[in-house]
Amino acid sequence: MKTIYMDNAATSYPKPETVYQAIDNFNRNIGANPGRGSNQQSLKSGSILVEAREALASLFNIADSNQIAFMANITEAINVGLKGILKKGDHVITTSMEHNSIARPLYAMTEQGGVEWTAVPCAPDGSLDPQNIKQVIKPHTKMICMLHASNLTGTIMPIEQVGQIASDHGVLFMVDSAQSAGVLPIDVERHNIDLLAFTGHKSLLGPQGTGGLYIKPGIDIRPLKEGGTGSLSEHLAHPGMMPDLLESGTHNTPGIAGLLAGVEFINQTGINVIEEHEAAMTELLLSGLDAIKGLTVYGPRDIKRQTAVVAFNIDGIDCGAVSMMLDYEYGIITRAGTHCTPMAHKTIGTLELGACRLSPGFFTTPEEIQAVIKAIATIAARN
């Protein structure tokens, strides 16, 4: 039974062949720590970091690639952005669709750190009226922090409008691009993004354990950790310049080599080509699901307003059971439950039910989509 992978919103799979080759080449032929010595292997390692920063800077229209700090994942990046900037008495605004990577740090900071948090309600399809953000800005509002696209419904958020609102009010704007980087255009200048958190293992097509944070020049941020950076090693004080400020310890250099290959694949393929293919697969999927009786699809149900993420439930069948049947009977990999985003489930009305999520990717074929639709229709007909 051939496996059909429909969980790209969690981790993209498969990766471009060049990604696997880049990771293998580093592990076999380079291996040294970047920035830890002047030997040839170390210099080769360091050049991978430089090239990866420059590739990401080009993708996101970042003027200075040194303002990009590599991290283990986007969760770490978001924590650095929130905890490194917000302090007691500050007010932060989010939407009601946020992933726990934003919600949990902010919950802890409101409970323990004296930060005030407002989560602006979204519509039942996950969409946001940017004017609702504007209405809750206060004199002590320090930051607006929000996702670009939902990992539950695929709903695309109006970051350009919100970014303009933030800029007009002198408020920092941080964007969680976990579900958008690599498939939707992101321009930190046009979108007025002050901090951009990204992950490597989703639509950037890199491996797990990669990600990072862009910080606009001039923003003061506290590092969450200090340690070896390979720079200014004679001083006990931690370096204050980027990216060393936020990059303590040895990098995941083989992972970053793979991330570089993923970004290069995106640049060579064209982000518009990737977006169009995923939209076509999503449209085909939505059309097929609409014809199945007893099935509820959540979110915009409109490829112009969502990414390739589709959440659904079958009446009378637990979403976890649906996901298991798709896996064991049909070889279809999905994700069921609350998807680390209870706020979003509450917004769309599925907190108690959860949902089964389908997320095709750039390598998904129309034949695979048709097989998924057929399998879901068969399961729904059993009820």
C-alpha cells in the first residue's frame, strides 16, 4: 500500500532531493563547527550559515542578513521575540487563532510576568477584521504578534493591513510565519514586519530542528541564553551584535545546510508556482469533500483566502478514529485532535470535537487527492 502524505502543515514531506544531499554532504565531508577556528572545514561550515542567511534575506526582502538568528525551531524564535522584548506593564495583542507557540508563552507571561494580553476574536472561519486590532491598541501596547496563516483552517491573515496599523501607532509587529514562509510572499518592508519568526521544516522544505528569527535593526532584545559564540571569546560579557547575540552554542549546521537547499529550491522553482500548485490541490480537495454527505469542512473554503490546510469532521465518527482508519486502511497520513491550537478550535467551534486535518504540499498529485476523497467518502458512508 502506497503512503499518501497529507500532513505537510506539521512537516513537509518528501523534501527536494537536494535537501537530503546537502545534509549528507555536510555530515560526510565537512562536519566542523562554524565560527570555531580558522581551519578550512570550519570556514566551509561558516559559509553555509552565511549563504543560508542571504537566501532567507532574499526570500523575505531583508536588507541585512545578519539580522537573522538561527534557532532550533519557530517555537524558540517566538519565545525569544516575546520574552526578549516584553516586560512587566507592557500590553500585547494577538488574534484568537494563535498556535500554542504564541499562546502558551503569553499565558505564562500574564500569569507570572505582569504582561497584559488581548486576544482579538476572529470570525468562525478564522478570518480577522484588522480594524478589530486597531480598536484594542492602548497607550502601553508594545507589540502585535500574530500568525500569517492558520495551522487549523489555513485562513490567511491580513498581515499587510495589520502591519500598517502597527506602524501608524508605533507598535512592534511580530509575525509567526510557520504556515506561510515558502508558500506565500513575505516582504518585511512592505508588510512593516519588525520581527519575523520562521521554521525550516514546513514550507521552507528544510529538515526538522531548524528555524530562526529576523529582528529589525535598532530593536533592543534580551537573549534567553548566553554562551559560546566563537566571537569575542576573551570577554565574559556576551556579544551584543547580531546574530551572535541570539546564537549561543553550536549551530545545527547540517540542518541549516538542508534548509539552504530548501530555500534554493523555492527560489529556483518560484514561490508563485508553489502557491499555485498547492491552491489547485486544495481546490480539488475542497470540491470533492463538498460532495460527501455528513461531512463538515471548516475555514474559509476558498483557495484565495486559505493555504493548503483543510480541517473536517464526519458526523458521528471521532476525528481520531477517522485519522486512524485513513492511516491503517488506506495509507493516508493526516493529523487529528486539537493541533496545538485550542484557541483556534474554540474560535471555529470544535474545541470539544477536535478535527481531522488534511494538508497537501508541493509534491502532492491530483491522483493522491482523488484517492483521499474516495477514502473519506467510503468511511463517511459507514456511519
